[in-house]
Amino acid sequence: MPHHQRDGLEWDESGFDLRHRWSRQPQLNNIAQLCRRVLGLLAEDRCCVSFHAEGAFNKLYLVESPRSTSLLRVSLPVDPQHRTRGKVSTLRWIRRKTHVPVPKIIAFDDSQDNEVGFEWILMDLMPGVSAYKRWRKMSMAEKTWLVEQSLEDAKFQSIGTLSPESEYTPSSEPKPGRIVSRTFFMGNNFNYEIARGPFRSSHDWLSAYLSIIRQEQTEVLAEEQDPDDREDAEDIMRVAAKLTKLLPKIFPSLQDPAEQTVLWHDDLSLQNILVDDDGKVTALIDWGCVSCKPLWVAAEMPKFLLGPAREEELNRDGYGDPSDDVKGSDDLDDEGKTELYWIHLMEYEQTQLRNVTYAALKLDFYGAVARCGDGWALKRSEQWIDAVDSGGFSRLLDVFRGSVNGC
């Protein structure tokens, strides 16, 4: 797919990490014009549009009219059409088939041929505030209920992002299609000639992932003159080759029928969970890159439960009072306790809420693939690969901790 189909998107490679940029900005008057047309407003009807928030690859605008208050999500074309289609298909399916609260799609355009010049989705404004802001006030029973909510019944076959089988209709039955993932669309990765799904198996999906890593480093070796950068690329290529060799030992290369999968929200942080004043979940948000993933991926803990382990129950009285001139983080109510108390309480509650059976070896392999391009982790990842290849089964995290302990 040629570059001109990602008009409005630029990539900044000047820093340590690849970053996206808007080469042009959505204009409020164009957004208002679009919303008037889509909502069928009359000339005398009020339509107030204001900037609301910015996500990883999108900007959100609050749209207030006599008929409704809604959000317009304007997206960068990181994966033209596919990312918008995937989100629309996923949200419509969840609303139709589950009790999970997600925004209702009012209208959308998966092209850039419109008043705004970008892909957009108009959706309901969901009530509530982020669970992060309410966490301290929620009871343990409410937190446990939150953890138990899942999409485990949303089962499919094949790995990929939901897309409609035919023309878009609110009742169309989607199925896994081309995967929409940062790994597959960031920078030049978007232009590589690789399989993009749907994948019949974990083996095929991870093989494509590793192919991206190899092509990235092949480009570095072809263009880079700095000896240190070339050495880093050679190291990554070596580890990627070892992972490719290990892959069929952990994941079978043949899968018939296609592997069973579930919808997996891999960025389910407390910021993406909205709750009301009573701690009840009112919405799960940020479904931009959610895909159907293998069951072993769904065995991973949601992001909001990740953190250091703390087994011993806290003694609240053992923590001092905060200084008058020190305010709690994010303006949260400190209830007369230092920030350290709230950090330790979060760690203790996260530890109590974890009740997950890990698909340890598969998750660790996936973790090693995801860290293959990280220079600081490469040596330890390679140690883990060599150990598994020789019949050892140390946890990847334990190997990483060894570096901290000087082992």
C-alpha cells in the first residue's frame, strides 16, 4: 500500500523511539460542519465542538448539540481503513453480543474523503470517570467484581482484528481479519511484504512478528554506517534467528481447525475503565487496536493488575501524615496519608486480586519476541532462549531480575 494513503501522518526517528506526528491538524470548523451533516442539524441548531483529549493515534472532540452530547474520534491513518473498520466491528459486536458497556457508534467514515480530511468515528459520550481516580474509594468487593468482568465468552477462530464479512450494517457478523497492531503498522513496518492475517495459529502470527524484526534490522545493516548501530542490529538478528528456531518447539506449525481465540483488550489500564460514584463500571474504552488473540494470551493479567508483589497486609497507622505542602498525585484525596501508603496499598490489593493461571512458556516466548528490539533486554532474553532450548524452563522475568541482582 503506497505512502500517500497515510496522508497527514509523519514519523519522527530523531530520538530513541519512533514517534508519530500530525503533519496537519483537524480544524474545529470542519468538524462542526461534518457533525451538522451527520446529525442532520438545522441551520439554527446549535453545534458546539471543543477539543476533549488526545490518544496515541487520535484526537477526541466533544460535540454538543440540542439532540445529544457525543465524541468524535479523529484518527491518524496509521493503518488506513483497517483500524477504523476494526474498532467499529468490535464495538458493534460487543454491544450486540455481551453485557460489557462500550460506546455506541453513531456514524463513521473509514476514508479521508470528508470535511475533516481524516478517518473518524462519532460515538456516544460514556458517563463516569477513570477507575484510577475512584480506586482509593472503591471497596475490595467492587475491585474484585471489576477483575472478574471479561470477554472470555467472545470466542472466535483465527488471530486477527474483527472485520465485517460484507457491507457494514449494525447487525453484520464480523470475523477475524487483517490484524491491526502497532508492531505491524509502525513506521516502515507498514510497507513490509509480510503476512498480516488472519492467522490460523500462534505459530503463523509470531512468525510474521519475527519477520518484521528481521526486515527492520536488515534495513539497518544495509543503510547504517555507525559500527555500534550495526553491532546492535547484528545482535538483534542473532536473537531473532534463535527465536525463529525455537518457535515450532513451543507452537505447532500446523493448526487444523484454526486456533480458538478471544477478544483481548491488551491496554485495559485503570485509565481505560470508567466507573460511577459507586464504583460500578460504566464503560470500557480505547478499543483502537483490540484483536482476537489466542487463549494463552488471554491468560495474561490485565494491565491494571500488573505491579510489584506485596503479600503482607498494611498497617495504616504505620504510615505518617503527609506534609502540608505536599499534594497527593493527580490531585487525589490522600485522606491524611502519605503517597507511599497509597502506593503500597495498590501493590497489596493488586497482589490479592491476581488469580491467574499462566501459560508460562508461551507468554515468556511472546515476551522475548516483544523485547527483541530492546538493547537493554537483549542479552537476558538470549540467555532465556538458550536455557529453554537446552531443556531449562526459567521464567523470563526471573532471568531479567538476575541482571538487577548482578547475576
